[in-house]
Amino acid sequence: MTRMKAQAVEILQDIPDDKIAPVIEILKELRALYAQNGKPVVYKETPVNAMGIFHKYANPDLIPLEKEAWGKAVKEKYAAH
């Protein structure tokens, strides 16, 4: 087992059993994706951190509303209860 796979297994062991289902689904989809292409995807650039990595796909008209969107969604969700 490579060092990277060992690190992944270590991380998986720290996740509680009742929370692991989404991780398993993600791993299954990744495995299917790699099997489909025949070789792993290699990215040309590695982001420094995860924040903003999808910025190029953002709708410019909605960017000013991002700071308020989460709070508004939470208020709407709990106002219904």
C-alpha cells in the first residue's frame, strides 16, 4: 500500500461509522470514473486551498449575494419548523 493510500485509510478510520456512507459513495463514483477513462485524471494546476476553486464557474450576477445566501437559507429552513 502506498503512503497516500495508507493516509486515506487512516482518515477513513477516524470517521464515525454512521457518517461514512457519503464517503463510500464518493469513492465508488471515483472508482467508476477511473475505470471508465482507463487512466486517472491529471490536473494541470493544484489549488493552494479549496476556497474559490470553482470561481471560474460562478454566475457573476450572483457573486454579490454569496455572503448573505447561507444565512438566508438557514433562516428559511428553520422558519418552516
